[in-house]
Amino acid sequence: MADSAPAVAGPAAAAAPTAAAAAPIVQIRDLAKAYRRGVQVIPVLVDINLDIARGDFVALMGPSGSGKSTLLNLIAGIDKPTAGTIVVDGTDIAQLSEGELARWRASEVGFIFQFYNLMPVLNAFDNVELPLLLTSLSRKARHEHVATALELVGLSDRLDHYPNELSGGQQQRVAIARALITDPALIVADEPTGDLDRTTGEEILSLLDRFNRELGKTIIMVTHDPKAAAKARRLVHLEKGRIEEEGPA
């Protein structure tokens, strides 16, 4: 990444896609995932076929054990499938080595977790800067990008605060800024409002909606909350490891 390359995309990113950009950012074919427990093979996902359009906001829903978090982890390259292909932004991630996958995740995916996953010994600024330490950006460029990201999530006045000095909603905003900082092709969120009260959760969902609509970010969110899913544009419902229904949220 060159010093001049923006780490956080601006509103221009939401411009009308070109013909090449119109291709799905995620293409999943004949995907299966199973875990082995002794001699027993336990299927978690079976025959998953799914396309996700660039700039979409997709909610993955289903009961506990339906495979929604497993599917999210596979798309994000955290786990590998037992069978099938996952092509994300032109890369078949199922074929990458562990080292290649780690580098791909660092540059192409922004992660938002239920419990924030912030480093407690780092302040908000340093937590957001962490992914940029793996890039070739200069210190000055990194600091400019971090300041912009924290401004986008409304935390310019909290950059020196440590996680234990921030509310749950503020910690999640820091996590969102960190997810945006490398300008990833894809943002994945696993129950991003699960640890928040209703009002704060609505604020976080509105922030994700804003980044989807204004910055053109593709977001895939696992949630059990129908009100959270209503913020998405599209709903994919899983039952017992299979896609049972998909359509507008």
C-alpha cells in the first residue's frame, strides 16, 4: 500500500459499479464443512451455494447450531471448507496456504466481533492502527488514516482512551474503525450488537448501514435479532447446515 493510498474509502466508493465490479464479490459453490470427533464425522454445512453482490448488506440468520457463524468464518478465511469453493473478490481462498490466507485476511477483510476484541493495553488510537502496522505506510500516513477512521465513527475525542475507559458502544465503534482502516473489500460482523443494549445496538447498526450506503462497503452480518437483520438489504436463513430461504430483508 502506497503512502498516498487512502486507508478509509470516501463516498466516491459508492459510485455506480463498472461491468467488472458488477460480478459478485462472494461466490460460493457446493460448499461443505464437517468436523471429526473421534471416528464420527459431524456435518455443519451441506451443499451451500450463494452469491453476494458487491456493496450488499447481508444478514445471516438461523437457530443455534444452524451453521451461520461457521459460514461467516469460512467466507472470512478464518476456517477452511471440507469441500467446495469460496471465491472472494476473484480469489479462491480455499486454495490459499495458511501464510497466504493470513496476508489475504489482513488486507481484504475487516472483522467486527460481539465482544470487540480490542487490546486492553492499547488506547483507541493504537487499537485502530494495529492492522496498518503490517503495511508499508509511513508513520505519518498511518496516523492520518487512524484519525480519519476515528472521526468517521464519532470518536475523535476518545483516541487516548483505553478500552476500560470506554462504554460498550464506544468500544464497538473503535472495532468498526479498525475494521475499516485497511479499506477492505469485505466487512464481516458476528453478532455486532449482541453485547449491547437496544439503543446502543441501534446506533451501531445505523453506523454499519451508513458505511454500506455511503462508502459502498460489502457487509455480511451474523445475527439472531430480527430487528438487527432488518437493517440489512438481504436475508439468508440457515437451518441444519443448509440455506432454507434467502431474499430481501
